[in-house]
Amino acid sequence: MKYEKVLVTGGAGFIGSHTVDTLIEKNYSVYVVDNLDQQVHGIERNLPTYFNKKANFTFCDVSNTEVLRDVIEDVDAIIHLAARVGVAQSMYDIKKYMDANTGATASLLNLLVNEKNSIKKLVVASSMSIYGEGKYYCEKCAEDRYPALRSTERLERKIWEHLCPDCNSPLKPLPTDENKPQMPSSIYAMSKRHQEEMCLLIGKTYGIPTVALRYLNVYGPRQSLSNPYTGVCAIFAQRILNQKPPFMFEDGKQLRDFIHVSDVAKANVLALESSLANYQSINIGTGRPTSILKIAELLNDMFNSSLVPYISGEYRTGDVRHCYGDITKARNLLHFEPSMNLEKGMPDLVNWSKLNKDHAQDLFEKAYNELKSRGLT
Ligand SMILES: NC(=O)c1ccc[n+]([C@@H]2O[C@H](COP(=O)([O-])OP(=O)(O)OC[C@H]3O[C@@H](n4cnc5c(N)ncnc54)[C@H](O)[C@@H]3O)[C@@H](O)[C@H]2O)c1
Ligand SMILES: [Zn+2]
């Protein structure tokens, strides 16, 4: 094993805690810093009960240089996952998102560059959100297309699908690869792009092998059930537990790529260990498209719920129509293969949500009204 002591920032969160478990199973010494953000961990900001007792925890914001300096002195690799994760919320809490994501990453890199340390590897969480719209194909023009966001005028008319800018025929979604031009459509996405680019640039400049992983839509146990800005699977689970139907924007036929958190944790450790992936940006998904409606139906079935998923026909500013991953690069460089499909992985989320029903606070409507009052839906 090349590294022995690994720091996971944001290691008390959803992806972080699973990554910590995977590292501990592999006999790494694991250190975690996390600020136990209230939106994720609740008003009391307690360390979650699922947190692995074998990990060393420090309550700390990544931008707190004084505390982080001491932790970094003790470790030889970092998996940097700490970030605020609400896409829609980032469009009105702009400074908070830039401080927690871009700013905190800048602080971390400042330490790596200016202070004595023995960091030999950095893995940073990036996101599919940096692509904006996914990649498409026009059959008539026989060419790939990278459309910009849909116009408000078309969305108002409920025309959800993209048309080819050259010949106006319908575009077909394709798996999105890492070379797709980036078009972040939220402050969150911009902050993820900053995190990725800053880490890769500093990594290359100072010879710290760095890998940026662009996760697609991650689902599974431990995703916050009270954060109304988090992933759609957790939001739907939280709604169903509160006897409210899953609420879908547009017609529910938007395609995404849902990857189980255990596969993401596995990818994080592969990226840590593999030198083939150094200085690369790599999609981590399943490569399979699934509609939001299918997720709502699947969860409804698995919860034995008779609620009828609600197709609102409303839209959110900045939402992309389709985006799912091309994972060829992950297969080639990390030898990564997702082991879970939705049928196998979704029961984990359902069972966990039932056990944690008390935390399933339905704040969706509050968040929705917040967006509505700002003209963002
Ligand atoms: N969940 C997804 O679908 C998804 C998709 C793409 C990328 N990501 C990225 O993966 C990473 C982990 O996301 P997650 O879904 O586990 O979210 P999460 O909210 O469950 O975990 C993030 C953790 O980081 C902590 N945190 C936030 N800002 C911090 C800061 N400045 N200093 C210290 N701790 C801080 C929070 O308290 C939380 O425990 C994030 O970087 C996110 O952008 C997630
Ligand atoms: Zn065309």
C-alpha cells in the first residue's frame, strides 16, 4: 500500500462516510474533517451515528487553516469531498457556496503549497453538473451536438426536448464523455469546476498526483433526508415517508445516471491507489440513463405506496434536460465497473430511510416556495 494515512474532508457526509468505511475495510488509517453543516446534519450538528468509530474525527471547516494544518501534518493523502451540495440553493446563497466550495478548496491548497507536509496524492470530488446539458446527436446532420440551456420562451411553452440548432430536428441524448465542453449552469456547478481545476492545476504545478472524479447522480443510504436541496432519490424517499407524492419538474422524462454510493466509494479508493489516473478528470457513473419518473415509480413500489407521483409541468431555471455518463475512461484508467443497478441498490436507500424516518423532515415545499418567490421555478 502506497499511503497509510488518508484524510477525507466532508467524511461525515453521505459519500464521505461510505468512503471512510471502504478505506477502513482496506486497513488505512483514516482522518476526517467536517464542519457538520446544519442543513445536512440537523440543528444539533452531532456526529452521525453511522460514522465509523475507527476514524479520527476533527470538527473543522476546511477553510480553518489553524486546525486543518495539524491534521494535514499527520496524513499522506487527501480525498477532498467537503462541499455544500444544493444546486438550486446556490443560485441565491452565492457567497456561502463560493466560500464553502471554492474558498475552502483554496485554503486547503494554500496549506499544501506553503507549509511542510507529506501529501502524495489528492483526489477531489467534481460533478457532472459542470457539463450543463449532456451530449446529443442529430441524426439528420449526422453530428454530435452540445446545445446550450433551453430558452425560457420554449420552457414556458412546455417544449422540453432539445432541437438541433442547425436543422431543427429532435436531438437524441448520448452518453456524455469528459471532453464535452463545460457549461456550468449554477453557482454550485461553477464552484465544482473551480474545485476540480484548482486542484489539478496546483497538483500539476507542484507534482502532487491529483485526480478529479466527476460523479453522476449518487444515491443510497445516509444521503440527508432533511436536506431539500440534495439528490432526487433522497427527496422522493423523504416525501413518500411523509405521505406526499414525489414532485417532478417538467414531464418527468429527464434522463440522469444514478450510481450507488458504494460504487462511488469504491471509485474514490481506486483513484487514490491508481497512478494511471493521475492528473485526469474522470466520470463516475453507470453509463445507463434512467428517467426521473422511473425513479419515482420505483421508489413508490418499493415503499408499497399508493401515492401517485406528481408531474408538475413546471420547470426550474438552469435545469438540464438529459445528462448521463460515458464511463469508458473510468473503465480504462481505474478499472472501475459499477456493481449495483437500481433494482439491487435502491432497496438499501428504502430500508435505511424507513429506519431513519424520524430524520425525514419534509422541507421540499419550503425549498420550492423559496425558489418560486425568487422566480427560479
Ligand atoms: N451526491 C451527489 O449526487 C453528488 C454528485 C456529484 C458530486 N458530488 C460531490 O460529492 C461530495 C460529497 O457530497 P455528498 O453528497 O456526500 O454531500 P453531503 O452534504 O452528504 O456531504 C458533504 C459533507 O461536507 C461537509 N462540509 C460541507 N462544507 C464543508 C466545509 N467547508 N468544511 C468542512 N466540511 C464541510 C458537510 O457537513 C457534509 O458532512 C461533494 O463535493 C459534492 O459536491 C455529490
Ligand atoms: Zn441537425
